[in-house]
Amino acid sequence: MTYSLQLYTLRTAMAEDLPRTIRRVAELGYTAVEPYNFVATAQELAEALAANGLSAPSGHAPLLRDDQDEIFEAARTLGIGTVIDPHVERRHWTSEADIRATAEALNAAAKKGAKYGITVGYHNHEFELEERIDGSSALEVLARHLDPEVVLEVDTYWAAVGGEDPVELLGRLGDRVRFVHIKDGPLTRNDKEQVAVGRGAMRVWDVLDAAPGLEAAVVELDDFDGDVFTAVADSLAYLKEGKK
């Protein structure tokens, strides 16, 4: 299992000093990261990753809103193999027709990405699980309309907040899921209540066992009431200890 870190977790530090932040991530023991909105900083970030021996198997970028060619070019600069759209607004998840339109847009992006040697994916929040279409979650409706080449990154915390058992959800989605976000907390909508992995209510190891074919499990804290670097370090220590 590759453990990665979603760099959005360290967005304040990244904005202040990108090279130093990446160096600290490597010093904590991470070998992979997941960049976000990486087009503007692609060259600087690529240099920092290379200097610290870090890879970027996946990255977040607004594929359905921004210039896809620009995103894929930046992803190629960073060695990102899978570009994941992180957010499609809730209003687009209330009908099957709207969900099908999102799927078709992702399918088209995947065809363009393939020309760059890059896979396309989608990342959920809580509302894609809360919204129901004929008894199925909107996320599962999306999966049914996606081409086989399009993958999913399941944010297991937000899936749980959205009312789903993430273990059962991963079982139903199967091999479509190539990445997961691993985060922890009391399963509330309050980002500030999130904690280091292993210190909250998430069944972390059950979740990871439910998705054995993952390319990476990505640690993320949307926010944290304390020293976020400590939480990031504690999360990796917990995951590594669990592997023994």
C-alpha cells in the first residue's frame, strides 16, 4: 500500500513556502503526495518533488471547469498518472439526467487524458451519497454511467458523513475505486473536528481491507484545530504501524 498525502491539508504552508513544505513532508516519511490545483505551480512543485524523492500518483484539478489540455500538460510535468476532478456542485446530483451529463463530461475528459497517458477520476463529498436516485446513491448512479477507463477516488470520511457505510460502498463499487481518501474524526460536517488518522470514529483498517486493489490511500485533513504537521505525522505513523 502506498500512503500519499493530499497537499490541500498543508495549503497554508504551501502558500508561504512550497519547497520547505515539500521537504517537511518527505522528512515525515511520506513517499507520495496528491497535489491540488497544480497548474500554476507545476514547475516549482515538480522541482521540489524531485529534490525530495517524492512521487505524485494522483492529483486534483477542476477538469470539468478549467482548460483540460493545460491541466494534463501540468500533470505530465509532475508525473501525475491520474487526474481527479474534486468537486461537482450538489445541484448536479439530484436527477439521473444531470448525473449522466456529468458522467459524459468525465468520459470525454478521459478520452482527452488518454492522449497524454493520463487517467481521469472523480472524488466525492457527502452529498453524492446523501442524494438518492431510485434507491441508489448518486455516486453509484454516476459509476454506472462512466466508461470503464474512468476511476473513482472515494473519500471514505465524507461517504460516512453522507450516511453510507464506506466498507459496504467500496465493496459495491469494486475495482472502479483506485484511490481513497483516509481521514478521521467524529463523522460530522465540521472540518475543524477532524483528527489524525486512527484517533476518530472511522474504521480505518476495515476501509482499507475493503479496497485491496488501491494504487494509493491518501491522507487528508480538510482542516485541523492544532498543529497540522503533527496530525499529518501521526496519521502516517498510525498507518505504518498497522502494516506490521
